[in-house]
Amino acid sequence: MRVITLNDDEALINYAKPIINELLANMVRVDTDFSATPFKAKIADAEKTRVHTMLVIGGRDMEAGQVSVRLHHGGPQGAKPKAEVVADILASLKERSA
């Protein structure tokens, strides 16, 4: 899983950190891309390296308290409240391990 911010804006990074920390606390492998690299290049890199789930965070997501979900070869899945996204990820992982 990769958490991607649209740019290197400190507010976006601060918004992403609690999400990352919660996932890490639940033993989810997470990496990040908070760089100033163009957004399309970040997505292309994640697709190339076969990152299954990308959590994309932009200004509108932050304002709405949401996270946009994108799947490898599945494209954008839409924006959801950040607590719902984390709960869905944890439920999916629990289901896979059962």
C-alpha cells in the first residue's frame, strides 16, 4: 500500500500521517510518496511497481476529511471518509488471513 499526496504541501503530509500511523499500528505494510514529483508520475510509478492499493490525498480530500482510493489496474475507486477507508483495509486483511 502506498499513501500519495498530490504535492509536498506540509498540510497534506500532516493529514496523511495519522492514517499511516494507524495502518502501521495494525501491521499493514505502507510506504509513502510525499515528493514534489508530478502526480501522474507518482501514480505511474506505483502502477509500475505493482502497488495494489494507493491512498491519494489532495486538498479537496483533506477539506472533506476523506481519502481517494485507487487500485492497481482498477483505477480510481472514489473518495471515502478516512476512517471508513482504514476500516475497510483492516477488514479486508483480516478476511484474507482467516
